[in-house]
Amino acid sequence: MRSRLHIYGLLAEFDQPDRLLHAARTAHKAGYKRMDGYAPFPIHGLAAALGLRSSRLPLIVLAGGIVGCFGGFFMQWFANVVHYPMNIGGRPFNSWPAFIIITFETTILCAGLAAVLGMLALNGLPQPYHPLFNVAHFELASRTHFFLCIEAIDKKFDLTQTAEFLKSLNPTNITIVPAGRLQKPVETATGHATPARLPMILLCCGMLGLLVGCEHPADNELFKMDDHGRLMPMEPSEVFADGTSARPLVEGTVARGDLRLDPHLFTGKVDGKAAETFPFPITRARLERGRQQYQINCAHCHNDTGDGDGMIVRRGFTRPPSYHEDRLRTAPVGHFYDVITNGWGAMYSHNDKVSVEDRWAIAAYIRVLQFSQNADMNALSPEDQNQLAAAIAAPTTAASAGSTTAPAAGGAH
Ligand code: HEC
């Protein structure tokens, strides 16, 4: 019994894959269970011949996936319903369709991790050492020879009987594999020298040394390859007296493209007074652009028609004046440019959101809106006049017809 503890197993060596296959089959039939075959290449049918059961890995992966799925969903449910409920666009807190993507991701993540870790665990890896390395000859398992090892923990294992049994399988060699770690591998009859590993290890270490070669002593600025002196934004610098690396503009200079010579265009003022005219011709394309920008930047407060009843105002924001009151209808266009640029009372400035050209385009579009709400009946084409007269005659449809046709008519001008 004692001797069994110091033996890992019995190793039989074969020179043909078929012999190994035959040996594995016979051993399995003879009732041996704890054994393994070793070959330089995959041998079809060897796993079945050894009686290996299919791996439990799929089950582990499934378990990982289920844990990830429920864990991911629970995490989001807990965060959104229990811990930090937040009203997002009026959705219910437990808005599960929004959780699907992250749940999917955590499922894949946990299943993947379970696959890798489960594979390592089932294989008993990492295993830098194995008792079979005690047999010097065993190196041939990755080159030319085929091995069958019956392990000592097998219930049927008995040193003499199992050795007899292996002999009956006609191996080229049988070796007892010691269990502990030996200083020097057991040499078998044929004997093979271990390839010199030390020089290889030394070479690898030497090459690792090359990696640190980029760093040089700090006093040799010229050769500091790991730090080429570039400053990150906001990084302090010792070069300048104020200690910052960012430099202010030199006084009296203008950055390229920032020259603002034309006060009409850039301030909306002519001779200090709000401009009455546009700084460039207003075309149909500009009006279209103005409408688009107005709807993006202004309509949520000033409403589509400019009456000041936008959806934010309906929810409590200060009500802006209507563009259709007389004061604003007669206000110079430069005033609108100025309000957009600098803000006005409760209205904040839009100069960071709307470009100079777009501000003028919006001002022009406001003129269109104003015209649309105050147009002279006689300025309309005869068809439009007829349509309008018909709408007025039928009061029930007048309201909807009026609200849809008015801006369209305005846009056409
Ligand atoms: C967040 C809501 C909001 C947005 C967005 C907004 N405004 Fe206003 N606007 C206001 C309010 C409120 C006032 C009234 C301010 C006051 O009198 O204190 C106002 C006033 C005005 C006035 C009238 C100034 C005067 O002389 O009384 C004009 C013109 C104007 N806005 C144009 C615009 C344009 C053009 C845009 C889009 C670029 C815009 N606003 C975007 C809320 C807004």
C-alpha cells in the first residue's frame, strides 16, 4: 500500500498509433478507468477507447450564462427601481425592454468567463509540473511515440498485475512513473537527453531586458524615449512664469478666421443702432435654412408660429412676447440678431449654438412668420384668396385650415 503512494502509474510506450488504440481498448475492457493516452497528434477514437466521458464544460457554460442573465437583469432592476429610481421620459421604472442589451451582454460575458475558467479548472491548469515529466523518454510523446499510462489511483491498479497486463499488449517499453518531483528524470533503456533549456531561458530574459532600454536616466533629456516632453491639455509647465502650459493670445493678434471687421454682420448694428437691413442678400435657400434653425433652436419656446406659446412655455417657462405684436413687427432685423447673440431678459444667449449666418437667416425667417400672420388679403393669388374665403365660410374647418396653411403661405414668400 505504501509503495503505491509513491508511484504515479505505469507507462507503456508504443511505436504505432494503432497499437496504442488497441491497448487503450483492451485496458478499458479489462476494467481500468484512471488512465490516459498521449500521442504527438490527435488519434481518432482514442478518447472513446479510453472510455472518457463527454466533458461537463457545456453545463458550466450554461450555468454561467444563466447567472449572467439574471445577475445583469437584477443589477439594472435594482438600480432603476429600488436604489435610484429616476423618471426618464415618463417610462415605468421597471422598463425591461431597455434592460435587454445589458442583460444580453452580461449573459455572454459570464458564459464566456465560465467557459475559460471552467476549461482551466476541469483540465487542472495551470500545471507547470506533471509526474510524467519524471520519465525522460516521455518527451517523445510530442514527437514520435505513443504512450498509455495507467494511473496508480485506479481501483484495479496493482504494480505486478498491471505490469503483466501491459506487457501482454506488446509495448516497446514499460516504465514506472514516480509520483514526486525528481531532480533528474528517470532514464529509460533507450535514453534521450533533455534539450538544453537553460540557454533558452537566459535568451528570453535577455530579450526582456531590451524592453526597458527605452528609459534613460532623467538627467539625459536627449535620450528619454519613454517621455517625449509633450504636454497634455491643462498640464502644468515649468517653462512659463505663470506655471501653465496653455498660452493666452498675444495682445493685438487675431486667430485665423476670427477677424470680425464688419460690425453690421457681426454685431447687427450700423452706426451704433440696430441695423434695418440684412448684411447679405436673403435667398429662398437662406429662408429654408432659417426655418430649420428656428425650429431647432427657438420653436420650443416661441412656438412654430412665433406666438410665444412653445411647449416649454406651456410647461411653465417665462412666456416670451409674440413676434406679432406691433413693437416687434416694426423692430429692425438687427434687433433680432442682437437678441439671439446676447440674449434678452429671461432668454439666454444663443451665440454658442447658432452661427452668425444662421442668426441672420433666423431673423429673416422671423420676418416671414410676421408676414404670415399679418398678410394683406389682396397680396394673395386669386386661388389662395378663394381657398381662404371658402375656409372662412365653413367655420368648423377654418381653425385647422388656418393653422396649416398660414406658415406654408409664409414660407412661399
Ligand atoms: C428657453 C426659451 C427660449 C428660447 C429657446 C428662445 N427664446 Fe427668445 N425669448 C424667450 C423669453 C422668455 C423671452 C422674453 C424675455 C424677457 O422679456 O425677459 C424671449 C424674447 C425673445 C425676443 C423678444 C425680445 C424683445 O425685444 O422683447 C426675441 C426676438 C426672441 N426671443 C428671439 C428668439 C430666437 C430667434 C430664438 C432662437 C434662436 C429664441 N428667441 C430662443 C425664451 C426663449
